[in-house]
Amino acid sequence: MAHIPRHGHDREIETLQEFDEVVARGSLVGHRVQSVDLTDRTLALLGVETAGAIFLGCPMEPGAAAKVRADGALVFPPVPDLPFDPYRGRLYSPDELYAGLGEDGTGYAGTPDARAYAWFRRTRADGDVFASMLRAVHDDAVSDALDEHLAGARVVGVMGGHAMARGTDAYAGAARLGRGLSRAGLTVATGGGPGAMEAANLGAYAAPHDDAMLDEALLLLGKEPSYGASVGDWARAAFEVRSRWPEGGDSVGIPTWFYGHEPPNAFAAHIAKYFSNATREDGLLARCTAGVVFLPGAAGTVQEVFDNTTPNYYGSRGEPTPMVLVNRTHWTEHLPAWPLLRALAAGRSMEARIALVDTVEEAPEALLRLAAE
């Protein structure tokens, strides 16, 4: 029996190029092949040892599939008629989620993002265990891809309400915040949706460009202030900005089809979209290793404040990470989360890692100061 090595990221094959490189070394034993089309690699599969390998959603010829099964490999075939790939080995891009926007006359409804949401609503309602399994497999694959992408990065989260409209001072401020954090060498991560989330991702996208670019982009986007009237028009305005100023800065968006009525924004270069909102919420905050900035928001943002507070309070993820709340009036009068946060932190190590500031311009400096303490 062939020796099956331990597997990890070094045993994962996610592209045809990686497959060819591993086959050239003479063995696929113990490897995990994720969503790679192998229909043109029959001879390679017939000629290489595959004991203990796992093929996840890899199209292949019947003879090749029979051979690798006989070797002792596991083959999970592609699932037909799905609007998403449950075995995907990479994060989404805005172009992928919005592919075909308006090309066939259906607008946003015809995009992979909208079709995945429609599938989610339909299968969640009928309680199909196979569909719930596919959602879980997909979300685990996305988490794996997200961990690979963020390995070694200093990630700062920007949380805030989805209702923040383009063309407002608040939106412009959130965009400048994202730009400042990105220029400070941090990877900006948001919930990936509209409003404050889009603004922060836009700012990170603008970071490599001169300051005037963001001012012009804000004016262009202000013509479509909200996705409420037309998701397609709202998204097309973002793609127009990306077309005029290509090669923007990287950031991450982590949205969910649980809130599928809120479309993903097009400024996060890498999108980890989940079916499970619980997995998404916890995963987003857990990956913000450099801290989180909380802009004014409503119930969802308040929930995120205290979702982040709990591991900082108990130290369940190690040393507390910085938390900066922006807008004193909002967090002390409108939704007084700050007094409770301060009371919880009193006398604990997290006390030195929380701050309340008045403006977004103060947030990057406060975050970096807290991280140094």
C-alpha cells in the first residue's frame, strides 16, 4: 500500500497548472484536488498513482474516474444545475459575481450572485438536507480560501451600516478611512455589502491612486446613491469607476446570501461570500487581527461590537485586538454601546485596547496607537 502523506495547504491543488506540476513529480498520493477540470488530463490520471487522493468537483472522463477510484481515491463529482461551485478553491471576484449584468436583458437577476440567492431561498424553505450539505461544503471551502488569502496579512475590519448612502459626507468619510488604513499597510476587511462597507472597500481600492481620484469617484457614485431603486444601475456605477481607474488596491469583502437583498459591493477585490450568516459574522471578526473600526450603524453593527468584545473580554483568541468606535454622539447617546463596552473592559487587559473618537480622520491613528500598547 502506498504511503499517504499528511495533507494541508501544500497538498491542495486548485489550478490546472498546479495539477500538472504535481503530476510531473510523479504522484498525486494524498493530494486534494479542488474544482479543477480534468477532462483533458485522462492520460495523466491513468499514468499516475492517486491512492488517498480526493477529487472535489473535478470533471473527468469516466475511464479516468474509474481508475482513480480503483487506486483508492475518493471522487466527489460535480453537482449539476447549481448556480455556484460548492468545492471552489478560491475567493470570488466582483466580476464573477456580477457576470453578465444586463447582457441578456435580465439585469442583476441573471447574475451568478442573484441566482445563488434565489437557490438559497428556495432550498432553505423546503429543508432539503442535500442542499444544506452543499451550503456547508461551500462555506467551508470559502473559509479555507479566505485563510489562504489572508495568511500573514495584518487585517483591520471596518464595520458600519448598509444604509449609508453614496453622496453623503458619512460615505465620503468612510471611504477616506479605508484609504488611510490601506495606505498604512493594513488589509481592509468589511462585511462586503453596500453603505459603509462599500465606502471602506472603495477607499482601499483608491489607495494606490492620487487623492483626486477618490473625490472624482465619489461624485460619479453619487449619481446612483442606493441599490434600492436598481441593483444593476448601482453596481454598474461601481464598475464604471473601476474601469476609469483600474489596478486599484486590494481589500476583502465578506458578505452573505442570508442578506441576499443587500448586494455585494464591487470594490472588494476578493469576496468571501457565505450562505451561513453565523459563520460569516464570526469568521469576519476572528480574522481582523489588527483590530476593528466601528462606524455608526444600527442593530447589526451593535451586534458586531459585542461579538468582537466577547473574545477580547475572555481572551479566547489570545491578546485583545484594538476596537475603535467612531462618532461620540452616536455611541454614547443614540445607541450607547460605549458606556457598556467601557464597563466590561474595566480592569481587564482589553481596557487598553478600546477607544472612542469623534471623526473618521482620528480612527487610523487611534487604531495604530492601541495596537502598540
